[in-house]
Amino acid sequence: QVRLVESGGGSVQSGGSLRLSCEGSGYTYNMYCMGWFREAPGKEREGVAVIESDGTITYADSVKGRFTISRDNAKSTLYLQMNSLKPEDTAMYYCATDPYYCGLREAGFNYWGQGTQVTVSS
């Protein structure tokens, strides 16, 4: 059974940094695509960044140059380093994984974590 557990969320001021983590279990971690999504109040869930099993990375335009996604296959853990945070980055952040799809569309992923809240104040 696939299980994803996010951690690392919190409250920071604008310009600050946070690092999110997502530990996966119950599947062959290094063979799956891993991704970060976020959902702000009143908005649809959107893709933030994804990393394929071969390390290929795709970022949403809104986070390019500020966020860095990485994975540690030995620890079955996905990371999202978020720098220069803005109030508009405030959202619930979700980790997702899928063995076949690796893009920024929410509908492409079959497995999701419970989310971790990020709040950025101005």
C-alpha cells in the first residue's frame, strides 16, 4: 500500500525559507515519479514541481528560481526547498507519486499524501 507522509510546513515571513519533506513507503520508490502540488483557499490544486525517476525536473513558472525539488532514493524521501517565499505561496502543499505519469497535472497522479500547510505573511 502506497503511503506518503509530508512534513516541514509552517509559518514564515515574506522572503523566508522552508524545506518540505515527503517520505514514501509501500512501493518501489526509485522507479516512480514524485511531485509537489499546492492548493490555496478558493483555488484549484496546482503543480509546483515534479522529478522523474531519472532525475529530470519540471517546475511551474511561478516557482522557477525560488524552489528546488530533489529526491533521496536511499531514504525514499522527496524534498522541496523553498526560498524567497511570497504571500502568494501560502497553501496546503501535497506530495504525490505515480509510476507512469510525470507532469504538472493533478489528474495524472494516483497517490497523494495528506498535505502540510505553508503560510507566508507579508
